[in-house]
Amino acid sequence: MSEKLQRFTKLLKEMFELEKSDLDFGIYRIMNIRKNEINNFIENTLAGEVNSILSKYAADNSQGKKRMEEIEKQCESVGVKVEDSKLKEEYAEYKAKLSSGTGATELESDVYSALYNFFSRYYDEGDFISKRRYKEGVYAIPYEGEEVKLYWANHDQYYIKTSENFRDYSFKVDVQGEKYTIHFKLVDANTEQNNNKENGDKKREFILLDGAFLEAEGNELTFKFEYRNAANENDGINKLKDNTKLNKSAVDKMKSAVSENPELKRFHWAVNLPAPTEKNKTRTILEKHLETYVAKNTFDYFIHKDLRGFLNMELDFYIKSEVMHLDDLDTDNEVKVNTYLAKVKAIKKVGRTIIDFLAQIEDFQKKLWLKKKFVLETNWCITLDKIDESFYPEIAANDDQRQEWVEMYAIDEIAGNLMETGYSNPLTVDFLKQNKNLVLDTKHFTTEFKERLVASIDNLDEETNGLLIHSENFQALSLLQERYKEKIQCVYIDPPYNTDASAILYKNDYKKSSWLSLMNDRISLTHSYLYLRGIICVAIDDEEVCELRSLLSSLFQKQVGIVAVRSNPAGRKTKGKFAPSHEYAVFYGKTEDSIPRGLEKTEKSLARYPKEDEKGRFAWANFIRSGNNDRREDRPKLYYPIFVGCNDRIRIPKMEWVESKREYLLLEQPLSTEVIIYPIVKKGDVVIEKNWQRGHLRVSNELEEYRVRRGESGDISIDFKTRMDEESLPITWWDDKKYASANYGAAELKELFAEKEFDFVKAQKLVADCIRVSGTENDDYVLDFFAGSGTTGHAVINLNREDRGSRKYILVEMGNYFNTVTKPRIKKVVYAKDWKDGKPQNRNTGVSQIFKYIRLESYEDTLNNIELSRTPEQEKQLRMDAKFFNEYLVSYMLDIESRGSLLSLDSFKEPFAYKMKIAENNETKETTVDLVETFNYLLGLTVTRQKAAARFNAIPDSKAKYENAVMLTADKEGKYAFKTVEGIMPNGDKALVIWRSLTDDLAADNAALDAFFTKYRAESGGMELNLIYVNGDNNLENLKSEKEQWKVHLIELEFKKRMFEGV
């Protein structure tokens, strides 16, 4: 293998992820399944293809070269020059042949060199960066004549990286029954001083913390790392990765720190358990997880939206600009021209083949990324006042729920008296009846109890106040699109500011473009969620505000306002810069109808309007204008007479305007009891003619808005009511101390939990005012897909407390603190308004509430469930034709062989037991998926009623009008299970979804379905339906009466269509 082929082959193996075959997760695991076939394709098939194209044109000069060398030696031996010998003509003939063409080896080297140069310029550690080359050092961007063009390096890529395992990666180890947990924890490090870009070739790397990098407590062991540029020789020893491999010195240091410390002997086997691979027979469990940790946080930040189109276009441009040169074609040597064209053809054909293969992998990942994700788990949190008291005995007997209430609400401090029942263990039904703002969490109960409880609530979605989603936000927004299309009034988000303190996990040298890709795809999805008058509000600081405004301007029609918020009065510490004390709330509207609302008036502004009548608050002010343009000559039409009677009533006399004199002509005289008053001010002996505040026509129509004051000397003044503008739009400078997140946000959270859970928490009242000015009304939805600690949900609940509204909230959060902070915070603020040291201060301030929380399948879960499989017949057919096999491998393999594991329609036979392998704390567990909830969201169904699953046995129905009919009898262990969901489709159609377990007897299954539906229809009292969805082939259409118009759809087909819609 030539050096250039070897170099090119190495690059291909890197691009096809074959160099990471030790990694057993994600796309690496999938590619490893077909590693041998891909290796053979790279090492043999591609080289053979190049050789076959060039062989027709490449001159075989080996014999000629050999003969020329012989002639040279003969001449040298006799001391004669070649050109003077008898062999000079033969030598010249061979020399001419050599110069007329290029040898096969040289041609192949040129092809491999060109291909290497092309692909290496775009590939970067698992990603293809869209640098559209124009010429050396100059890049082109697509421009279509816009006035302003927003562009960034990764604009045509999905940002897929999550920081879920970045700061705290953990795994569990079982050593002879003893369980240990190992953590890799990232400590904060100033990775880029003064926020400057990284210099030169220095990249951020994982480096063992210098000094105390190891901590142990109980059976938990923690290794500490920094993520920064390597600065010295010691960093070189401590960094985790050395090029593409783990750095042995760092790994040995970690192992030695455990084995050489007598107090850590118990962890020796926990870090040294064997985890061998084919390449590394001595690999330990510690090394396996270190490789995984580094790979997850170093490679594969993006998925290209159209890799094939991009690379094909670039390849054509590359060949035309850097391979083909007109001078090379300007020759009469036909052999040379044909050889040259053959080289170009080889570069293009092999390049296109590689692009097709790479695009197959990238498109496959894109398909998995865009696929709507399964709901893995659904639970409900419900205040007891929403629960029928028939459930109370079961609730009182649940010790897990009691324990949570003790820890969360300190109910063990509720003492009894003559009138009320106090806390006891176990709880009593009477205690529950007296504490109906306690929040029940269905996670503490059986599935059967949960289903019965949910079934007892009519108009389920309408009664539900909130939805919490534990998921990466892009996946959550994709799944919820149909359900909440044009249903949201306000989107409020507080995304990472991308400063050193809150930077996203980004690719080296692509910090800002990574952030823009993250924001663009997620905010683009929310556009369809908003009402036509909807408003999005994004919190941001100076680091990314320019980029954010450009992005929002490209997505939304109206810039509503940019508010500067004094969020940190003391200023944030920086090095060599001003200390920022502000941030921004950036408001954009979906359409021109997106109009902000006014804020509630402060005590200070209310004090300026101390009086109130049926029209609202007001203050009395002198009716004579003061300030600018207050003279008669400035606005002469505002200089007119007012008649004041002895009863202090005013009236406007009849008059007409005389343009030539620029004054009014009185058409009537005052009564004997009236005097004429003009807007005149006396300053000593000087009389100044001024203006009234309003025109005479307006005054004549609202006389009740004016009063007369008489001074001690008998002089008359006229006052008017200046009213507070209840609907005045907010200004763009918010400096109230309640907006100081540094003071109020963190402090508020600490009062809720009695400890500091977050460093950076938005002030709840700041978020509430952002929601208020975004135009939310009584029952509007508010969406936050960077939910963090749950401040937005807290703000919505408190707004509803204040005005008895019924606004609803949707919160999306990916972090592990979803279960320890986000959800508990909502539970706490539902139970009581005010908290101190983690305890409620007034148990009578709770609100009635139902919120649902769900957990979604992740992109990584999707990858981990993919299996590639071929049937023996497929294998046989593929091996019969090498050309067909290569085409299959390059273009179709992943899509065809993964179908059974991507969505197993066969498993819909038992829909209540559909299972997937799901990773939790880096351990994979088989988990039952919630198909029912997933399908509700895929349909966009507004659920009105969801019944509990019920089981039945079937017995023959002798009274039926058709053969093989059955009746169903309820039986908890019955053969047939049914569950129904009723709801409204986005277009208003009424739908019924019937889920059932299926056997291998289709006729018996459908007989049971017919019996179930007949009974259901009878009990529903002539229900009106438009659609029925059922899993499994059926004949329900035969039961439709002439009056009924509903249509039946197979769940499996609808599920698949909607799950992959738009992919």
C-alpha cells in the first residue's frame, strides 16, 4: 500500500468511526456491527475502483524502465555515453514512451492525494464543517439578495450535544455484591481568559485536577477534572486523551491514587474490573468509562442537514478549481490528455462513492434525531382537593407518599386540636380531608391506582394546569408540535448566556456558531406554537445579544422591545472589563398583532394618582398648560374662554375661529352669574397669555372631568382630572430591586429548599413581569424550554394566585436536577406561597392544581436501541453479486437493517408491554414505554377522558345476530386487555383511541373487540365520533350504523407515519 493510499485509508477509517471501535454506545456501536465489511470496502473495494478506472490509461512502464537501466549500465561499463552508442535509438524510444504518459502508481498517488486533501478540509473530530471554499483562505456563503444576511459556520447543522454527562458522569460497579458508584466530576475552570478565542492549535482538553483530584465518601469515589487548554508540561501528563487514545500516564495516576491509599482499598476492584475489547485485551472498567466520557464530550457535536448535497457541490467546485487546469489540456499528446481525464474521473467517481456512504451515515443519524421520541414514563401531581375522597384510604396507607410529604412540607409538624386532626403515622383519612392542598405524586403508587385516578378526572387536559417534560428540548418541542400548534401566547426562555460561567458544551473554535445552531433550531420550532398575537421573550446578556437579535429578526415579524434589566446591582466580576450590572429581556412578536401589555402599577406610581372614581384613578392638576409650547402664540386654538358660574360649574360658550385674526369670536355673552376665564398667568405686573391643556370640543363633552377652585382673594382656577394610564406600555429600563436575580432569585430558591441549589436563578418577579407584558390572559399557555429550576412555572402559579387566573405552563428541562429541583419547586409553590428554611410559612395559601410530568426517550436511547440485522436470505442474495453488495453497503444498509429496531410494529400486539433499552446513570435498563401517551401527542389529541386499562375474558354470545360473537366478562387476569382515550383532534374532530392486547387468533381478537366496542357505544349514550384508532387489523367498520360517519384507522400505520413525519 502506497504512503498516500495509507494516509487516505486512515482518514476514511476515522470518518467512518472505525478508529473508535472500543466505544460501545451511539453511532460507534452501530458502525462496529459492520466494521469488517466497511474495512474491506475502504481497504480493497475503493482501491480496486481507482485501479479499474486508471488501468486503461496508465502506462505500464516497468519493462521500459528496466531496459533503459540495462542500456545505461552497458554503456557505463564500456565507458560510452548512451547518446553515442548503437543503442541510442532504442533508449530514445523508451524515453519518449515514458514522457507521453503517467504510470499507474503515480496516477493512483495523485488520486489519493486529491481525495485526502478534499475530505480532510471538511472533517473535524466527528463533524463535517460547512466551509464553502472559494479559493485558498477564502470562503463563500449563500446569499440571495437579502438586505442583511445572518450566517454562521454551522448554520446547516443540527446541534445535538447535551451537557447531561459533562459536569458529572457516574457509573455503578458491582464487586461480589458490593455496589460502588464512580464519578467523573468537572470543576469550574476559566477556560478562556477575558473571553478571548483559543490561541493557535491549543484545544480544550480534560485534565486531572492538579492536586486533590480524588475524593471518597462511603461507597462513592469521585475523580475531578478541568476542561481547559493544556498550559504546561504537567498538564501534558495529566490530560486524559493523547491524540486519539487515552493518555496512559493520567490513567495510571488515577489507578495508583486508589491502590496506594490504604483508606481506598475497597475501591481497588471497582476501578480495575476487566472490560476487555478485541483491540485492548487488558482494558479495565475505569478505562472503558473514561473513553466513553471523553468521546461523549469531545466528538460529534452536529448532524449535517444535507451532507450529500453540500459535499457533492464542494467536490465539483474542488475538481474545477484545484484539480483541472486548462494548461494541462492544451497539448497534442492524446495519451497525456486521456490519462489526465482518467485521473479526474477517478477522483469524482470515488469521491461521490465516499460521499454517498458518508451521507448514508449522516442521514441515518438525522433520521434518528428528527424522529419523534417515545414517552417513557408518565406521572401526575394532583392536589387532594381534585381527588375523589374514595381514593383517600389508599393514599393514607401509602408510606412513600407520607414520607415525601414529611420531607417536602414538614407535615409532621402539624399538631392536632379539638377541631382538627394532627399528623400521625400512618396518616388518617380525616387528616387528608383537612389538608387538601397536599400534592399527591402518582410515582409512589401502582400503575393500576394511577390509571383509576386519572380515569376519574373528566376533561383531563382542560383540568390540567401544567406539563413538565424531562427531555432534551429539541425532542420535546418536536413531539408537542401537533398538540400545541398556535396554542401558546408567551414563550419565555432563559438559555445559556454562553459566557465562561454558563457556556454550552461547544466544539473547539466554534463557540458562537454552536450556540447559534442550538438556538436557531429550537426557536424555529416554537414559531408554530405561538398564537398570531403571541410573543417570545428571551433573557440574555451582552455576550450573545447581537447574535440573538439577528436570529430573532430572521424568524419573527415584529421586534416588540429590548428591555435592559438591572439584574445584578453590584455588578458581575470580570477581568479587565466593566462589571456588568444588567442583562436584557428581548421581546419579539409572531405578527404585527403581537402587542405587549402594561405592567401593574407600583406603589410609587399609584401614589401619584391618589383619587379614584368610576373611571379609575386620577389626580387633580391645573388646567393651564405649563412647559414647552405653553404660550398663546404657540397654539392659539388652545386659548379660548371658559364661562364659570356662581355654582362653580363651567361651560364652553358658542364661538367660531377667525383664521385672519388667529383667535375665537364669541357668539354669546356670559350670564350675569357667570365670569369669563382665560388661561392667563400674572407674574407681578406682567400678564402672560398661555394655553389650556385641552381643546374646547373635548372639554364640552366631559365637563365632569373639571373643577373650579377659588382662592382667598377670589381668583378662580380651573383643574382637570389627569388619569393614570392603566394600559400604558412598559418602558425599556427595568430597575426595580425585585428584578435583581443575584439577590432575589437565589435567595428565593434557598428559602424553598433550605440550601443553595443553583448559582444563577432568575428572580421570580422578573419572569412574572415578562410573562405579564407578553400579553397573557386568563387561560393562556406559557412555554419555557430552558426551564432550569422552574422559575417560569413558579411565576405562572403566583400570577394565577394574584388575579385568580388559570394560565397554564409547559416546562422542559433535561438536567438531572429535574427530579431534585424543578419538579419539587412546583410541588412546593402549589402547596404554599411563602417559604423559609425549606418550610411553608402559611399552609392556607395553597392552590388547586394538576400537573403532568413525562420523561422522553433521548437521542442516545434511540441509538442504543438500534440493531442491524439481515435474514439468511438477504445475506445469500447480497453475496451473489459483489457490485450489488457494494451499492447496498454504500447507500441502503443502515436504513434497511435497522427497521425492526427503530419501531417494532410487531410489539404493538402487546402495547402495554412495549420495551426499550434506556440508559439511566450510564446503566442500561429495559424499560416499558408509554405508547398511549406517545400516540396522544403524535395525534395532537386534547384528551377529554382516559379510562383505565381493563381485562376481560370472552364467552360465546348466543343472542348475537352474527356467528362467533362473544360477550366480555371482567377479569383482572383476563385474556383481553382494553384501554380507551377520548379526545379532540387539532381540526376539531372527535376521536376515540382503542388500545388492546392481541393474541395469535385474529378472529377471536376481533370478536372481543366487537363486543367491547358495542358495549362501549351503548354506555356512551349515542356518542358522536369522527375518528376511531385501533391497533391490529379489525372489522369495526362493519358495526357502523347508517347515521354514523366515523372512520377507522390502524394505530400502527398512523403511529409510524406521524413518528417519522418530516424526517
